[in-house]
Amino acid sequence: MSAVRPTQTDAEALLADGTTVGIRPLSPDDHGAVLELHAEGMSQDSLRMRFFGVSRNAPKQAADRLCGPPRTGLLALGAWAGDELIGEADCELLDEPAETAELALAVADRWHHRGAATLLLEHLVHAARAAGVRFFEADTLSGNRAVHRVFAHLGLPVERRYEQGEVRVRVPLDERDERYRSAVDERGRRADVASLTTLLRPASVAVVGASRRPGSVGRTVLDKIRQGGFAGPVRAVNPHAGEVDGEPAYPSVRALPEVPDLAVLAVPADAVPGVAEECGAAGVRALVVLTSGLGAQEARGLVRACRRHSMRLVGPNSLGMAQTDPAVRLDAEFGGAFPRPGTAGVAVQSGGVGIALLQRLAWLGVGVSSFVSLGDKYDVSGNDLLQWWESDGRTDLALLHLESFGSPRAFARTARRVTRTIPVLTVDAGRSTAGRRGAASHTAAAATPTVTREALFRQAGITATRSIDELVAAAALLHAQPPPAPRGAVAVVSNAGGIGILAADACAEAGLELPELPAELGGVLPPGASVRNPVDTTAAVNPLELTNLLRALENELAVDAILVCLVPTALGASTGQDPVYALLEGPARRRVPIVAVLLDQQVPVCYRTCADGGALPAYSDPVAAARALAHARDRARWLAEPPSPPVDAPDCDRRTARSLVDGYLTAHPGGGWLDPLSTADLLESYGLPLTTTVWARDEPTASAAATALRNLGHEGKVALKAYWPGLVHKSAAGAVRTGLAEDAEVRSAYREFMRRFGAELAGAVVQPMAAPGVELLAGVVQDQVFGPLIVLGLGGTATDVLDDRVARLAPLSERDLTTMVTELRSAPLLLGQRGGTAVDLAALRSVLTRLSLLAEDFPELVEADLNPVIVRPDGALCVDARIRLERRPSFDPYLRRLRRPAAAEGT
């Protein structure tokens, strides 16, 4: 472990009360701040607890040790609130064992009980793990209750040994301790909610840039806040006007009669940083920046001001936000309508999408709990709002439109927890190349690759739709109806055969089952009706007959949902027996969800009120209804699966793997493809089953290796594979010869490689031929934003032709291991269906597990391709592999820190 002392802030994070602090390694320049922390910031009692006594020299000795010349074995982090050092945490390697470091903590007295020590310790754990430390040890006084509480609530196991009034504490730094990650999650959620309170439930608001001109952005927002009935003071700030619409206007934020919790900024882009700094200095705790077009300098200034003064930020380029809580009633956005109060949380990056979504929700009759237009998302993100909605006691449905992700794995972890209690729906924006390009330019953020985003949504249990209309259609069902059974078996009922057939087709195309229905159902229908699924009641069906049919289907165990398609007929109109009335006179909520398709309906989806006062989702098109049912079925399947922790394998040799990776990158600073033997060694260190591989630099060595391996090969045969640095696709290059049974064949193949590839040839690998089985591809791609993506698909030469692949983001869970196999189109080959023999699924799961762990532990592994992995009933064996390494920084996606927007880099 070596000391690392960068000069700029490494991270910003939230304390338990929502205060923003910066965390970075201490440097020699911090000597005075460390001395002041110990000498002035800590009481005599605190110093006694820290140093086991009171010495006048102790503060200086601590500053000298922590801020002296850099030395191997010391890590020291400081937490800063503005320019004040409020605490430090450090560890230093002990002589024995080399994996153990001595830990120390100190926090200024006035910052006690705000989570500073725990936050520092979390960041020190991250830094120490990256440096190879596996254990912390610390000596504490038995009476030091504060530090013992920190250890007790940290989430890591703590071993204690008592000796003469002192306690020796030992903490194992297990990288995959789920209890620790959950504890960090909960601390992060509480801090996040605390920091968002002044944004989403402010007691007072100021609009900076409120113009006297009606129709301007600032004036529109000011008018909507006042007209919406906001409960607290609303102030206009305009240095060029003494009043706005008959109310006083103030020249600056400093001139306001009280400090507002929230300031909404509608000022020119070049003025944004200065106004933000003024707001922060005055004590404002949250900003909504409506201004667009900020350059890099303005972006850096805005973020710097927010972090320095602990202000949460929505935007810039935001439409605004709204909070419909009756105690707040804040509408601070410039959309065309007032959001209707309700229980749906809405967050969008695009203001246009936000306007359209609010309009459609209003048509549907679904109100919102809070609405936030995230804009360019410099700070507050979808992850923040999910945690707010999880905790606000009002929200029971979350709707998201996200074009980019700052910390996808942290978002997925939050969403995976939130979706257990409320449905989370999103529009999957930017699926096409053009769409991704547009998303990047629109949000000033990196576009998200489609496959990784799809994997993120699937693993997190998020309902991903393809349009705003589909999002609203699915939300209408999930908001008003009980979930179906995970099987998703639908009974389709219609009073016109043609529309019933179209609805049945739509259900089948959406992946829903249409079970056979009992013939006895025909007894409640008019003559000529068909009780096959879809059920054709004929146009002669009367309300009583339809009521009896729906009651019978509701009690039919083979049915998980009911889709009723009704068209208006002259028969029903003339007799007053319109079947729609029968549908509405029954209950809206039944044992199974029920939806209607009404072809004469003018809007895509709306609610019809039933006799019990409940809402029945009604669609104008059967395709929309079927897709909504499919989304509800998928959510039911997600909820039916118990939470699944990340997989682990206990026998991975991380130390050997680290030495190999570091050694390669030291020799090849620019990165590159590992040679065959290094590839084999790296895979072996994680227990990945690569076939026996022997390196041969010349023809005689290849011959001798083939002789030694022939008895290990299938039917006594071997394979010969040419190699030179940079060779990736061996088969395409003609660099593979298989089924070599005789020494002459091996020698001939090697000579052919020499003739064909000449001086480029570095040698060849010799491997025993593997017995036949199902050939699969298992691979890794490291995404700069999303982290490692694990891919499984049909392998061999057919992999690119058939394109049968699935992908999941690491870390994989037990559930992922199962669904990755079952979602392949070629799954029947693996599961032994249609009379075949199932492959060894446990061995395949082990390959995926170990590949996921390798990719997680080594961000330097930017690409890995195990192809083919041959799976058989008696195991799995990889017969070819390639791995590419690049130097990448260690990144813990679960470490608590505020995101750094790309537009504001350099803050």
C-alpha cells in the first residue's frame, strides 16, 4: 500500500443531515488544518479518547504523522465542509501481518452525531481494499462509546478483545459483505432524503429572474407558484424592477426578508454561477435552474457553488418541479397545466416529455405526488427521487424518463429495492443509433448503450416501455388493478369475433398465454357463442349473460387476467342492453385483473368508473391492452422471485490474479491482449475451466506437446492454434487446425502456419480435443459508465450468425444465473427438452459466476471472450479464450458520493 495524495477533491458526499462534505487524501499542505482540528476542534475529553491521554504535543504529532512526506503504508483521508477540516480517518500497515492496517478516527466536536466518522470510514474502507488491506485493527478505550457505536453500526463484522480497560477491535474488510452494502444503502437513503427536503418540501421560495413581462419563463413560474396556493412566502428577485405584478421585487437574494429554502433560477447562462454562489452564501439549501445553454465554465461554477454550500440542484435546462402535498402545494414549473394532486411520482430529463406525460396522466385521471424535470442532471437524479418516493409516504407509482445514467449500478440497486414496494416504469429512450446520438446531444451526457440499459431495467425489476403512450397504458393497469399471477394466462372475451381474434393475436405476440376454457361456460351465453379462447359472445349477448361469464372466468383457476373487447352494436343500442353497462355495473377490482378494449373510445387509455367506485382501465386498441397485461405479468414474475443476493465463489485466488494483471500493465502501459499462457493463468486463478494448454514456439515442441496431450484428447486427437500478438479471430484468420491424430499431422499443420503467417507467427498452443457438447459463448464487456456486462449466447462459428445472446450487468445474482439460461432461444438444447439430455447447469452457472467475479474485481479487464465453452451433461470446458486489459481506476459503484456531471469536470 502506498500513500496517494491528489491535490483536488476526490469526492463529495452527504452527511446524515444532508450537509455536503468533500473527502480527499490529506497532503503536506493540510498540516495546519489537521493541527487545528486536533488542537481547537476537539475537547480535552475527545483528545483523551483519541490519544488515550492528554498531551500538549499530541495534536502536533498527529499533524506531523498524517501530513509528513509521503510514505508507503499510510492512507489518510480528510472530510471538509467548505474550507473547514471536520474530521480525518487514517490507517497504516502493521509489520505483521502485511494485510492488516492500524485504524484511527477523529471528528471535530461540533460535527459529532452527523455521520462524519462513518462516512470517512466507508471511504477509507474503499481506499484500503484497493490497496490490498484485508483487516482494520484499532485500540480504543472501553468508555469511548461514540467510536464503538460507529463500529457497531458500520455493517461489517467486528471482533473485540478486552484488555485492562482497552478494547482491541478487528474489522475484516470483506468486499462482498451484503450486510455492509445494505447498511451503506440505508445510510445513503436517509442522507439523501434529508438533503432533498428543502427542495421537495420547502417552507419558502424565491424566483430569481422573475420578469415583469408576462409569458417570460421566470414570470410564468412565479405566477404558477402563487396561483397554485403555495403555503409559504414567495419572493421575486429582479435587480431591475421594484415590483412584479403588484408584489415587491428584491434586487438580490441577500436583500430578501428571509432566507428561502428553495431558489428557482431563470437568469442568463453567464449569470448562473454568480447567482448560485450568492444563494449559497445566503443560506439557500436547494436550487432549480431553468436556464439552458451553460458552457463548461458556467457548469463548473454552478456545481462548485452547490457543493461548497450544501445545496441540492435540479437542472440546469429544467422545466421545473412540482409538489402536490396539501401542506406544500408548490408548482414551480412552466408547463401548460397545473399537475393534478395524486400518488404518482414523475421524473423526466426532457421537459417536452414531461409536458406530454403530465397531459396524458391528466386525461387518465392519475395525479402526481411530485414532478421533477431533471434537465441536464448535474446533481439530483432518478436515483435520488426513487429514494424520496420510497420514503415520502404518498407515492405508490414511479414514472421515469431517463436518457442517461450517472451511476447505473447504484441506480439498479436502489430500484431493485424500491420496485418491491411500488411499481417503477420507464420509457426506454435512445434504442436506435440516432436516438442515442440525440439523447447525448440533448442531455449533454454520454448516451447509454441499448443492451446495457435493457439489462439494467430487467435486473432492477423496472417496467421498461417503448413510448409515452405505452408507459401510460401500463401505468393505468398497474395503478388500478391487482397484479396477475406470474403465469400470465389471459381469457379474451369479445362481442365480435374479428376483434377477439385480433386481441388474441396481440396477447400471443406479447408473450401471454391463452389457456383452453371449459365448455361449461357456454351455458351462460346466447346460442351461437363460442367458448374457445378467445370467447365470442356474439353481438346478442345481454348484460346479465356477460356478468355471469365474467364471474365464471374470475373464478376459473386457469385464468390469470381477463381482457374484454366490446364494440357498439345497433342491437344493444335499440334494446338498451349495451354490454358496456354490464362491465361497469360489476366491480372494478376482482380476483384477477380485468381490462377493457372499447373500439369507439376516443383516447388511447382512460379509466371507467365501476359500481364499486373503482377504476377500470379501458383501451382503444387491443395491442395496447395486451402489452399492458404483459408488463403487469412481468412485474408479477419479478415480485414472485425472492430477493437474490450477488453470487460468490470462495476459492478465487485474487492475489495471484492481481499480480498477473499489474505485471502485464506495467510491461504494457497501453494495454492489450494477453498471450495464451497468461490468459490461461488468469482464468485458472478464478477457477474457470480452460482446457489444458501447452505453448509451443517451434515445430518440435508442438510435436512433443501433442504426444503428451494425445491421451487427454477426445479420440486421442489434439488441436493446434497459431498465435501472434494482436490475433483476435483465429478461425477467420485460418489459424486453427483440429482433429490432429498423428505426429505428422501436427508437424504439417505447424509448417503450414509458418508458410502462411511467416515472421508474424510467435508460436502455437496445443490443446487436447474436447468431447462434443453444446457450444456457448461467455464473455465480458466493460462499459465506462455501466461497468462489466456479462454475455451468454450460442457459441462457436454460429455465434454471429444466429445472434442468440442474453446479457446482465455484474454482479450477477442467483436469479440472473437462472434467467440468462432460460431466456436463450437455444435454451431447449441446454435444458434437455424434447427427449434430449440436459447439460450440467451447475457447471455453466459456475462459469458465469466466476466470470462475473473476475470482471467485478478487475475493471482493467475490458474485454473477455470465452468461445466456445462446451457444456455437456458431465461438466463445462472452455476451449478458447481471449482477454484484453487496459489500465482503469478502481471504482466502487456502491460508495456514497455525489455524482460528477461530465459538463462540470474539473470541479
